[in-house]
Amino acid sequence: MARSRSTTPPAGDEAADETIIDIDVTSEMEASFLEYAYSVIYSRALPDARDGLKPVQRRILYMMSEMGLRPDRGHVKSQRVVGEVMGKLHPHGDTAIYDALVRMAQDFSMRMPLVDGHGNFGSLDNGPAAARYTEARLARAALLMTDSLDEDVVAMVPNYDNQLTQPEVLPAQYPNLLVNGASGIAVGMATNMAPHNLVETVAAARHLIEHPDAELEELMRFVPGPDLPTGGRIIGLDGIRDAYRTGRGSFKMRATTRIENVTSRRKGIVVTELPYQVGPEKVAEKLRDAVQAKRVQGITDYQDLTDRHHGLRLVLTVKSGYDPEAVLEQLYRYTPLEESFGINNVALVEGQPRTMGLKHLLEVFVDHRITVVRRRTEHRLSRRRARLHLVEGLLLAIVDIDEVIQIVRRSDDAESARTTLMTVFDLSQLQAEYILELRLRRLTRFSQIELEAERDELRREIEQLEEILGSETVLRTLVSDELAAVAAAHGDSRRTVLLEAAEKPVATAGGSLEVADEPCHVLLTGTGLVARIAGEGPLLREGPRSSHDVVVSSLRSSTRSVVGVVTDRGRVLRLSVVDLPSLAPTAGAPSLAGGTRASDLVDLERDERALGLIRVAEEDLARGGAIALGTRDGVVKRVQLDFPRSDGFEIIALKPGDAVVGVVDLEDDADLDLVFITSEAQLLHFPSSGVRPQGRGAGGVAGIKLSDGAQVVFFGVIDVTAPADVVTVSGSSATLPQLQTGSLKVSALTEFPAKGRSTAGMRCHRFLRGEDRLIGAWVVPHPARACSEAGQPIDLPEPTGRRDGSGTPVAVPIAAVG
């Protein structure tokens, strides 16, 4: 044990009056450390459970209130606020004060900011500007914390030098500790509390006021979990239940993300909300480290597109062939897109640190609020009783004002006048003093009427205040009603989504991030959109119509395969199926609005148009079949399945001025007929077996006989054993097809018997006056679906029995039928 030695100075020494006392160093260290620890716990690091504020925060708000920095007044330099707080209330340094002020102004740190800041108050990744560059004033929510301070609602204690006073705690009209949370590190303990929604916490507090014996489960119906300022999602609620029960627990926070098409060929992960206290730069840094360490694969680019108009937007581009959902699971594991929050509800209760659950926190606030309202009511009652006492005395004097004046005139001094008034009119000393100080203009008859009205109003108010103080039920109801008013005026909707458990990750082959090679259908729509839809069975023909566009070409394939896009210039362009947007399978026809334009995925030349889809992968060609094409000049060709590996190649040798109008993939050409429709309304269909296969360099054979000036407007293939519709639209050659609606006719294909190849076919539409050609024609399986250039669906009538009938006018130009 260490001890200090006491020495006695020699006689006559100047320091003879010194006294050195032996002490126990261990005891001294223990006492000093405990004193220091208590000071840190009570005076700096931990919030009070009543108002949810640390001492520095409370002093800032009180001093700003005293300075008159209300929301309806101008901002002042933050340095001025810091100086006032440091000089009068908080002598711990300007840095600590400014840091606390900054946090109370950050909307990403507090659910309800208490300071309205002007200037650079920092971000999640960067600190604020210096106090001399920023300005501040109280926020609207801060007025709820300081309201009624002048009505003796809380105890006032001396400041550090005993020259001024400051509130021991603020009145706090809402449970600030729960709403804004808190964090702090003391000696041997720490606090970390999550923010909550004002409306939810107020509802729970009101329920506790009405039902003091309420169980935790009842309160959690109102407060299901934290509501973080930055939104996001909370995964798993078991840790939250533990925290609400014991004061300690944890939960996982996840960013809010969605999968979007960031380019025509690539999908991306778009982040719109980050976990609490996580900034974009931290995400970028951790993502860069994870990619370099190859813990995260499939990310090709990272962009921070955040701005003040659209908010947070982080775009992570995913490599082609990688499943975005599986990549996202890796990001959750290795980047701050998923973080944990450890709840430790430690706060001061009667000056002692306590770890509290949800109910205890609400009970402390409710008790505090009841005390505040009771003290405020008592203060108002005493003020009104004092005022009533003066008003009643003044009314007595006004009744006989002449005698009052005579008494005052006859008195030698104010003391004798006061004594005489008290004796003659039976007044108290206060009443007599008030009458003597009264101005003569208050002695008019109108003033007497005002005083009588004021007396009656004071009596009513006193009666109401006495009722509040006389009944605990009335008092608690008043507290509850005031809480409801605060929630109605300042509350907002929940920002954070609560999930009982994490979403099930997307299953991938062998746990790979790459998209699994699964069967799918590749679709081409009438407006030139391409997409894929999962499944290997036949596409559903019956059922609800699509809300957008029609399918004009479909092909069975797989997600890791390739398909060919045939254009009107006789070219085939390879297209990776994995690059196509995936449409969600539905019970009816798929919604096609999520497709991507084919021109964005393959290199089409100017005015070149995609017509259909064919097989080009080796495994698909092995199934056999052929490709059939029809041209504008009436040529038909069956192409052998022998294609090069190049990205683009020609499939037919076209003559000058000719163009392909239709292409079909004949996987199994049994019972399949090829169909031509000309601009002169001639329809011809014949078996596909009547056309011999040719190589890619061949030019085809005659398909339909055309008269002078006629052209083929449709070529396709149809299963003659299944119902099919013939849709024709007639118009005038003098008007552009895009500008005329025309006359529509729908017929059944069974009305047109088959004929031999290279014949003229038979008439399928009779022209009305002013019509001389078909501006559109299609043969599709029943029931036919039509759409406009914008992809909007158009209703078609049922097929008629006349193959040579005329059409009926349509309201909107038909762009495609499928």
C-alpha cells in the first residue's frame, strides 16, 4: 500500500505553516475515479429518461429558447449559440457543444430534428462546416420540448458558477428519447437507442395512460419496431422484442433496393435507402474492397447519382449472365448494405443509470408529463386566483370611487391611504396597493364592464383548473389529449419497413451467382420489344389479354442460350437470351410492358426492322426443322438449319427492291401451312412441305402470283388443324398507312381452302368506295389480339362467315396483331 510521508519543516522556515497529510493512494484513486465516473454518467454521456436529452443538448435548446431563436425568426450564427451556451451553462469546450448542435440539426441522425440548420451541417460521410460558417434556430419540434418553461413546470437548478439557473429537465411534450433515440459512451456503460415513429410512440403512451397495467404485447401493437430516419428495412423482429422486454437486443438493417434495367443490355441494383448511419462513400469503399478480394462477383460499375431533388440513388451494374438477386445477397453479406444495430436502452432515472424496456421508458415519460401538467395547472391556478383577487378589489373600489378619491386626497402619504382603504372597503394589502397604482382612465364605466367580464372568465377558468387538480382521471385525460394533438400536428408516416424474416434468396444452380440455365420462351412483340418468360410448356393462348402489346413471334429456348433475330433485309443477328428482361409468369397472358426494344440489343441498320425469332444455337438446331421466309415480291424460301457462328449473317439473297415480310421457325412442319396475303386482298395458303429446303445463299422460289403493282403484306405459318383468324384492314394507297384507321374485317381461316404454290389465291376482303388496297393483314391463332403503335390493346370483333365481305371502320390505327 502506497502512502505519502508527512514532513515537518525546520523552525523559521517560510513554509512553516504547510501541512502535509498522509493519505491512502488506493482510496484516493477509488474516490476520484468514482467521482469522475459519476460526473461523466450524470453530466455528459447519458440522456435523462424524461426528456431524452443529454445535459449539453438540454442546455443548447434552453439557451436558444432564451435567445428567442424561434422557427418564425431568422437564423443566427452557430458560433453565437455555442458561445452563449459555453459561457453561461456548459463550460466543457465549444467543440462538444457544436457537435451536439449539429447532430440535432441532421435529419439523417434524428427522426425529428430539434435544430433548424442553415448551411453545411455535414452528411453521413463528411463532417459539417465550422460554426462560424453555419446558422441555426430552433425547429418546430424543439418548441414542444421547451413549452411552458415560464410556468414553473420543472425545477430550475444553478449553473456551474451559481450565477444563473437552468432547467433540470425540459417539459417535453412527446417521448423524445424513443422518437429520436440516443447514443453515448460513459464510464463502464453505454447507451444506444434506436429512433421511433412519433405517431406510434404517442399511441402507445396514450394507451398506457388509459391502461397503466398494459402488457408489453399490447404496447407493441402500437410500436412494432424502430422507425429509422433514413428508412430502409429491418430484418427479423425477435431482437426487437428482446430489447422491448429487457432493454437489450439487436436487429439487422437492410438497404432498400430494386432491380432495374440500367442499360438496354444490363440490369442493375438500384439503392434508394441505406441502413441507419451508413453513407454512400462507406458503401463504395467496402464494395471496392470486396470486389478486389473477389468476395463479391458480378458487379461491373458503381455510380452515385444522389442529388437533392431525387434523393439517394446508388446504381450497381450487374454483369450479363449474373443473377441480380444472387449478387444482392453477396452485397448484403460483404458490404454495409446490411448492418446490425445493437439496442442498449440505458438512461438516467432519478439520477441513476437504468436499463429499461419499452414499457418502463413509456412509464417514466408519462409520469414526467403528468407531473409537468400538474405543476403547470397549479401555476395557472395560482396566477388566476391572484388576478381574481385584484379584480374583485378593484370592482369594490369602482362602486364608490368618489370616496376612494376623497380618502386618497385626505391622506398624508401612501401608507396612510393604503391603511384607510383596507379599513373602509375591507381590502387586502395587495388589493389596496393595486388600487393606489391604478390609472384614472381605468375608472370609466366601460372599464367596469370589462372587469366584470374578466372576473367571470377567471372564475370559469379557476373552476376548470380545480377540476383538473381534483381528479386524477381528468388530469390523465388532459395529458393524453395533448399527446394526441402533438401527434396530429407533427407526426408522419412510417419510413422503415419491418420484416419478420429475410426474404428467401433466389436459388441458383450450384450456388453460383450466374443465372441458371432454365427453360424459357423468348418473345417479340408487335411494337418491337423483346423479353423472356420462364417455363417450357406452350404459351397460354386463352385468358386475360395483356395490358400492353401483342406477341408476334415466340421461341422456346433457355436462359443461357442464344436466338436469332431476322430482319426485313434478310439478315440474322444473334441475341443472348440472358440479356433479355425477364417477365413474371402470370395466370393469363403475360404483361409485355417490361420488354426492351430489339434495336437496343442488336445492331439494326437505319430503317431496318426486326420481324421474327429463329433458332441459331447448335443444341436447338439439333432438334430438326427448318426456317421459312416470305418476301414482298411473293418469294418463299425454306432454309436449311446450317448457320455460321458469326453475330450476323444473311439468310436469303434478296433481289433489288425486295424485302422480307415474314419469317417463321418450323420446328415440326407437319400439318403446317404457309400463308400469303397481298395488298390486293388475295390470300393463299399451301403446305410447307411443298417448298424444298435451300442453302443460305439461295434466293427462294415463287410463293404467290402477284398482279402488276401488288405486294405481299403478310407472310406466316398456321396450323390448319387449329382455329385461326384472318384479320385484314383496308385503306387508300393515297394516304400513308400510319395516318389512316381503315376498315377492319375478321374472318375464319377455314373459309379459305388451300391452293397450290405460285397461284393467285382467293379474295379475302372487298374494298369499299375510296379503298384500293390492304394496309394491314395478319393470320394468327384464335383469338386474335391487336394493338396500336403505342402498344395499347385494341378490341377485335368475332370472325364473320363471309370471306369476301367488306370491313367496318376502326377508331385507332392497328399496328400489329398476334
